[in-house]
Amino acid sequence: MPVWKIAIDGPAASGKSTVARLVATRLGGFYVSTGDLYRAVSWVALERGLDVANDPAAVTALLATLDLRYGVAGPGRLQLYLNGEPVAPEPLRSAAVAAVVSLVARLPAVRAWLCDRQRDCCALGTVVMEGRDIGTVILPDAPFKFFLTASPEERARRRLAQPGEVPPGSTVASVAAQIAERDRIDSSRAVAPLRAAADAATLVTDGMTPEAIAEHIVRAVLAGGQP
Ligand code: DC
């Protein structure tokens, strides 16, 4: 059984997670959402009443109290654990977390702390790791790197179709503006900004189904031969 390391990066709501899941299933590997790690730190920070926007030192200090890791929960399935307890997915996708996660993700101490936690996942076997800096920083030697993108309107439509993450009354225009702001913060931060690795294949996914995008990636990986 070949072991593949596949990096999928791209901006918010570009379809990365659905596609990465499909690719992982097709190749018999683990799907790793690195955004959920940043979301989990953000969620705990909010739970503990920290002022995430104005008190980065408190968020940094919080890290010393956290044991955050992915564990194998079943065939091909990872579960995120926080201090030994499984983390439920719903709070991570709440509007409250979505509103602060890019502020947490721009803190260098948080990124450094999460770096090894992400790399550790490669010990599990084939991984399809999805995020913003996987091809550039976390797995720079991954033999397969993809950068998915789509227009802000297409991404807003996709996000609106996902329950939970957008506040009630949201429109394509309001969600597109929110996404553009998150992209701005993610792309302009000093450490590990959102950008395609020089050796990544960029896929513009407007009008493509997740299945078609996944098929494209699987074919490219299989055509690339045994890693
Ligand atoms: O992919 P997502 O929407 O779950 O990501 C949530 C936030 O975390 C988003 O603001 C970007 C940030 N992030 C990051 O900076 N680096 C990663 N590798 C993954 C996510």
C-alpha cells in the first residue's frame, strides 16, 4: 500500500475540506483538517472568557494548559482530542468561533505550537492535509500540493449551503464580504500567510463539483507514481 502525503491549501470556503475528505477516502488515507486545530484553540479561548482580539498574550499563555492532538478513531477516521476528551465538531463551526479564528491563527506562538501537531499526523500513513500553509510551511516536501480557489461569490454560496457557520439573515453579499475579510487577514499576516507554494498546482474550482475536483487530484496523484 503506497503512503502519500498530499497538501491541499486555499482560501476560506474554497471547497478544500469536502475535496480533501473525498481524496482521502479514494486513496485509503486520513483526512486532516488543520483549520479545526486553530478553531479548537479559538473555541477554548472563548470558553475561558479571553479577549481574543485584544489580549494575544492570554491566548499564548492558554496553550501551556492544552493537550490538543488527532487520534485514530476508526478506519480512515481521525478524531480531535482536547485534554483527553473528544472535541465535538459543532462548536468549532459556530459563528462565534468563525469570527475570531483568523485573529488566533495570525499569532506566531499559536502557529509554532500547532506545527508539530500537524506534522505528527504524517506518522499515521497516507494523509490528505488541508489548510492554508501546508504546502509552504507544514509539509514543504510533500510530493503532491494543490491550491484550490474560487471567486468570493462562489465561495459565499458554498458557505451559505453549510449550516451553522453564518449568522442568521446572511446573504451571498454579506458572506462574500466576511470571506474577503478573513482572506485579507489570512493572506497579510506576517507568519505563514495564505499563499500557493511555488510547486503547487492551482485549481480554480468555480462551477466544479467536489467529486470532479477530487477526481482531478486523485488522477494527478496516481499519475505521479509511487511516492
Ligand atoms: O479552514 P478553516 O476555515 O477551518 O480555517 C479556519 C481559520 O484558521 C482560517 O481563518 C485560517 C486559519 N488556518 C490557518 O491559518 N492555517 C491553516 N493551516 C488552517 C487554517
